[in-house]
Amino acid sequence: MKVYISTDFEGVAGIVDWDQIMLNGHDYEMGRRLLLGELNAAIDGASDAGADSFVVNDSHSVMRNLPPDEIHGEATLISGKFKPMYMMEGLDASFDAIFFVGYHGSIGAGQAVLSHSYNPRAIWEARINGEVVGETALNALVAAHYGVPIALVTGDEATIEEAKHLEPAPHGVVVKRGISRFSAESLHPSIACARIYEGAKEALTTAKPASAPTFPTETRVELTFLTADMAEMATWVRGVERMEGQSRTVAFQGTNTLDLFHTFVTIVYLTRAIVE
């Protein structure tokens, strides 16, 4: 059984501040240790459920947060920035299941810790077919294209609630309860890892989803930016149009969910350029 794991950082137990998850942060090394523990717990649980091949995509910020020699399962590691498929780099139809570990809620979700949608300095809100979504649903566009089920999502309460809107809904493991965007009540890391271990086992056995996530035949993505010039830049991408009467919102749609994700990622990279 082959498992694809996309790791973020904000949804890890004990994480409540950017200083814990950014490369030059004072508490970054502690954060890395917590992230590694939850990743390895997911791998161990999946291994005990029969998984024997793992590809881990380090998906946060500069995307080199994980020490390759300390990852369990002899996992292949994808790391480094400027990946064409960003948080879903390396996924294809050969995988049996997807895990999202350490994920966070959308920027508008209440009590979501360190909430944002890919680029907090540019994207104010993302919607798919009119519903506000975060990175879990955006990345599910890729899973849908390749026909791979999303079996497990770990993070705070808000993140797991958002994941329940996917069809079919993945198994969720809550490791903390958000109090505000920068505070939370977290499980002790050892307990969080134990629950992720059990959750990973269950996600591949009794709770295993029957299919990959599904979207309507014609799927529409809308993005609202912090400024109008960011929206204007997004329209440089073919097929992206500004919504009538809304200077900060653009939309694009189609039947191929991978194409939609490619368009979204291109826009993300463009908006990073305008604020850096």
C-alpha cells in the first residue's frame, strides 16, 4: 500500500505562533521536533495498517522543515520551494491514500490557529462553487483528478470541521482547540502522536474512504485578494477574470480539477512576487 503525505505546520499540537514555524524563528527547532513527531506517528500507524511505501511532501513555507534521516518508513522526501504542484507535488494515480498532517483552517474560519489560504499576505478568501474553503479543499482538487482518496487529516478543530465538507469526508484527528488565531489548547505532544497513530491505522482500515473526493463536473474557483492590484495581476493568467463589480475578486472555472489547481498555484506564485 502506497501512501502520500503532505505536511503543513500550523496544525501541529503546541504550535500557536509564526515564530515556531518559520526558518528564522526563535522556537523553530522546537516546532520542527513537534512536526516530525506527528509525521512519524502517522507513518507508524499506516505501516501497522499495511502501508509499505511512503512519499512525504514537505509543504510549509520554504519546504525544508523535515530532517530526511529522521523520517520513519524509509519514506521518500520531497522538499524545497518552487514546486509546480506546491503542496501536492509528487502525487499521481499510483497512490492508494493521502494523508494531510499538520493542516490548518481557512483564513476566515473562526478559532482556526494561524489560519490562512496559501498566501496570507495576498489571499483574503478562497471559494469553490461558492463555499469558503481552505487548503484541504483546494488540495483535494488534485486528489480528485488522480482518483486518490484523502484518508486522514490532522490539525485543530476548525480544520477537521472544514475537512468534513469534502465528499467523501476523510478521517480526522483533532490535536488542539483554537482559542483565537494565535492561541490554542493543545494535547500533550505524546498524546497527540498517539491519537494520530491510531487515526492513521483507522484511516486505512475501518474508516478508509471509498473513493477520491468528488467535485461537480463544472467547478468554479473564486479568489478575493487584499488589494485590487493583486486581483489585476491574477487576470494575467489565461482563463482568470475579475468578477463584475468586485475589484478584488477573480474567478475561473472548468471541468479538469488539475488544470484548476495549476491555475491557482500560478496565481499564488504571482501574488508572492508582488508582496516580496
